[in-house]
Amino acid sequence: MLNSWQPACSSTQLHQRAQLFQQIRAFFAERQVLEVETPLLGHGSGTDPHLDFFTTTYNAPSTPATLYLQTSPEFAMKRLVAAGSGDIYQLCKAFRNNESGRFHNPEFTLLEWYRVGFNLTMLMDEVDELFAHMFHLQPLNPSQRLRYQDVFYHYTQLDPLHFCYASYCDYASSHKIAEAISLCQHSHSLWLDFIFSHKVQPHLGSHALCMVYDYPACQAALARLNPAEPRCAERVELFINGIELGNGYFELTQANEQRQRFEQDRQYRQTYNLPTLALDERFLAALTAGLPDCSGMAIGLDRVLMVLTNMHCIDDVLAFPVSRA
Amino acid sequence: MAIYSTNEFKAGLKVMLDNDPCAIIDNEFVKPGKGQAFNRVKIRNLKTGRVIERTFKSGESLEGADVVDVEMQYLYNDGEFRHFMVQDTFEQYQADSKIVGDANLWLKDQDFCTITLWNDTPLAVTPANFVELQIIETDPGIRGDTSGGGGKPAKLETGAVVRVPLFVQQDEVIKVDTRTAEYISRVKD
């Protein structure tokens, strides 16, 4: 306790972070992407069943209201895009309850941006340029773009798009993860989370940016489905040295489909006794009014700093991780 | 017994897994950004000593194991069991050779050691890190050798065999590190 008033990270880290922010702002300024701010505290939140939120009570003049610390600025930023803001980016904090570990702090820093008229390939091109810019002093190996199905098959010989329960169980039994059988049961998505995070992700991006795209449709989140291959969603994830750094979509713009996905999330939350919350009707109204075709990406900057400075633990790049906050 | 959730798992915590008492060695939080959170846990089975990795859904829990380490004095071997006593309470425990394991190489009457108790039954015996034992058999040393290089095998009163420098003689008492079975020094009376 005696030393816990002091920062957890070195002063070099403070400078690295400041420099990274400057680089990012210069990168987007040059491309005429507008920096914006959206609320950290909102009346709604994402319904993603795997994201746990912080709530607080707002003593509003008439009736007290429950407010949520944002798990990402996604909905608010899409409302700006729907309102005609054009290309926007934001450097902000995001909050996820129950997440702490070597790569997780419940409060963390995100870079999130939206590009109107970009498809997923164009977004990946820009991600490539951004990483070249952020890592210009210690260049990475050439980046890779891999389809989820290919990379999953490469490391497991399993097809992630076709859920064959028996072969998934065989794989688990023969690869020292037999507990996956009782843990995942018949949930395709849970099996993919388990096997991908244990057996595929650790191999991705050896001192290189690895972009995995064409995620299975059951993991579409807020991405649109690929019209040519509806078993896949137009979603991309970024990895370096096996560390997940970012997530992007060719955004779903259909209000009806979005509402259905929210309802699915809500049912899942009810089934598993997770806290439920009202749908974000303002976000749905924005989609109804019309979100232009766009792609968006979110990158965890604390982890980028970990990779840039070869740190083992997220606490090593934070002034005051939650234990000292 | 207490119930521990995955976010309380930390090194040293004793829990029940597959009906065996185990000790947590390491716990890593693994979470795909948009997916299920897991805890990848490295765990030692205290009965077999084996270390395994096991993944849990975050928020799952395990029952705590009533496992404690107690310092005891080694009393005697009755042929089937070795007997130990807690100094303060004079409470006695017995352990068979399976439980004593390799510790038997270092146990001398009256010496202190650590007994791991599970539900008040011995689970494992750990000798003190350093013990002093007499050499009962070794080749005569070569005259003039004081370097400690080379060395020769020496059998100790407990039956253990360790390598000692050539100048160390039969009947001498030596200090040994039980974790590495290495000779440390001679003990002068």
C-alpha cells in the first residue's frame, strides 16, 4: 500500500503513450477524418452477452435514471455518421466490468473510427497504413490477411463454418482440452471461441500484423453478412504476437436485422440469467433514418503500447491500473 | 468449505478438482473481445504431483480443499508406517511409503519436516530444505585433494546417495540440500 500512490508504469511509458496519440491524430488529420467526442455515460449500452457493463444512478431532476458506462462508443458514433458527420474517429475510454488480467483492465483506451463508403478491404488497407505509421521506428514484418476458415483449418483441421459436434469433440479429446466438451456443449459459437483462443490465436502475427477476416456468421456481432457467402460475416480482427488488438466491421446498416440481433442477445441474456437492458432505440432510430455504407474499426491502444514497448502485462503500460486507481 | 470463483483463483489456492485436492499455480484470463471469457488455469494435483492445464468459463467456481501444511517431528518407522508428531499438541500422524515418497531419503529420527494434511490426513511429506546426515559409506579420498572438483558418491545414514568432494570422509556429517540432493558442506561438531 505504501507505494501504491505511485504510477505502475515507467515515465518512458507516459511519453510513449503521448507520442502514440500524437501520431494517431496526425494520421487522421492528414486524411481529413474528424475527431469527435461521444458520452462515456449513456442511457443505453451494447447488448453483447459477453460484455458486462458498469451501471450508475443519475439523480435526474424528475425521476432517477440508470446510466451505463460505455463498453464502446460504437452506437453514438454511428448516430453521428447517420446524421451526416462523414468520416470520424475518437480516442476514448471504454469500460468493461469483470475483465481483468494480463491483457485486460476494466477501464481501457480505444481508438475507434468510421469511414463512409469503405468496404472491409479498404478498411484493412487503412489499418495497414496506420500500423506502418505507429510502428515506423520498429517496423513489423509484412502483414498478413487470412480468412477465418483457412486459418482455423490450418491449425485444427476443423471447419469453423460447419459445426460437426462429433469432430469438435474428437479434436478436444485428442488436444488436451477435453473440458471443452462439457463447457461448450452444443453451442457452435462457444466452441469457436474456445478453440480459436486456445489453439489458433497464439500463433497469429509473429511480430507482424495479422488480419483475420470473414468471421463465421454466428460471430457476426455488428457486421453485415457476406452476400456471396452468407455463412460468413464481413468482420475483421487484428492480432500481433497472438494478442488481439482490434475488431472491425463492414457495418450492418439494416435496422430490422439489427433489431433481430439485439433480440437474440436479449434472449441469450435471459436464458443465462445475465442482466438485461432496454434496446438502444435512439441507435435503432438512426439506422432506420439511414446509416450510409461504412466500415468501422476499434483498436485497444493499451495493448498496442504493450506490443510497441515489449511489455508483458497491461499494468506495465498504465499509469494507474485498477488496483491503484 | 468455501467456494472460490475463477476471479479468486490465485497461486497457492487449494481447491477440489475431479475429487482430488489441487493447488492453483497460475490463472490467465482469456477473452476474445466479442466472445466468451475463460480462465486458463495451471493446477497441481496434490495427490499425484502432476501439473495440468484446465480451462474454465469465467465465473465458474470450485470448492476449496481443506489442505494445510503443518510442521512435525519425525518419530520412527514401524515397517509399514512412518510416524510424525506435532510439537505443540503431541498429536501424532502416520503415513505410508506411498505418501512419504522420496522424502524417506532425508528423514532422520527427531528431525523436523512439513506434512501436508488434507482433511486432517497426510497427503505429502516435504523434508526440511537442508538436513545434516552422517556418511556411512564412501571411498577413501585421494590425499591432497581439497578442490571439491570431481567428487565421489557417498551413502548417507538414511540411504540417500549424494556426490561429495574427494576430501570428505566416511563417518563425517554433511549438510545436504534436499531439493537438489546436492552436498553443501561438512558439519563440524
